[in-house]
Amino acid sequence: MQSGLIAYLDSVKSRDPAARSRWDVLFYPGVWALGLHRVAHWLWEGRLYLLARLVNHFARFLTAIDIHPGAKIGKRFFLDHGFSVLGETADIGDDVTIYQSVTLGGTNPSTGAGGKRHPTLRNGVVIGSGAQVLGPIELGEGARVGANAVVTKDVPPGVTVVGIPARAVPLDAVHYSPGFIPYGTPFGEDVDPVRARIGELEHELAELRKEIAALRAGARQQTTKAKSA
């Protein structure tokens, strides 16, 4: 058990350059929220719903993080800072990182498939601060969600999405941030899907202007030939 805790603290430390030691990590609110959630989830699975809710409310008071006791969370989960909400049917894989003020929100229960209302996060997903991931959607393994993005559709494995609504970045994010991407947000204006689309439209407009100029030049030549004839 001790070795498992040390491995967990080391996994968090590797993702947070501000952590100077395992003792630093041990007092992170996200670590406490996860530990208390393990207890609450065990009670929830045992149908001790009231006790599970009491542990949940205590954890929220202590850490400012609200994880529903029914949420399923895998190994080495790192929730950096607080003020996040994880819904009842959220299903989180291993080595997932979530930053502050994130919501894994649900849809209307009547629209969820088999009661599933909240997102599924596969292994290695990173969600940036302020992001809202809504509905029974799936974020594939290694997917990244940029800060303040609003995600309402599935994200394929390894894809980085940003914006409202979230769209895939047009370039390979690994080129800009090899390995782990803090806050799930690649840096550089050329990874902005809106800016990329504007660039495409500007290129298309330039090509159309060239074609119009060529048509006008051809029309003038025909007019000149007609007059000379």
C-alpha cells in the first residue's frame, strides 16, 4: 500500500513542476479529494448512499472539489487545484489529468443511453482549466482538451481540441509541446482552428481575385480585337 501511494505521488510530481517533493503533493487538494472519493465510491458501491454522500460533502467542503460518489476513476488520477465538478456517471481511465474549474457534466437523464449522462475519459487524457465536457461522449486515449473549451462531441484518440465549440487543432500539437502538454493547450497562433480557417479563406479569396483578374484581362483583349477588326 505504501509503495502504491509513493508511486501515485511520484506520478503527480512528474506532471507538476511546482511540486518540490512528495510531501508537497501529499497536501494537494486534488490528492485529498481523490482519497476521500475512493472511500465514498466504496460506500456507494455497497449501496450505503447516505454515508457516501456525507463523505462527498465533507470532501467538497475540505477541497472545493465535487466528485460524485458514483463516478469511476482509474489509477494515477491527478486533479490539479480545485473547483471542479465530476458527475455521477463519469468514467475516468488511468493517468488522466484535469486542471481547475473543469466540469464533467451530464445531459438530461431521458436522453442518456442506459442512464449514462456524463463523459468517458480514456487513459492519458488531459483537460485544461475551465473546460466543460458535457454529455455521454468519449474522449479517446491521449486526447487533450484546451483551456475553456466546450466539448459536446466525441474526441478521437490523440487529438487536441480547443475553442467553443471545441474543434481539433489543424497541426500536430506534439510539434509544439513534446510529451505532456500542460493544461492540454498547445501554444502558437497557428494551432487555432479559427485562425487556420481564416487563413484558408484568405488563400481562396486571393485565388479568386487572380481568376477574376485573368478573366477581365481576357475580356479586354477580346474587346480590343473586335474594335480593330
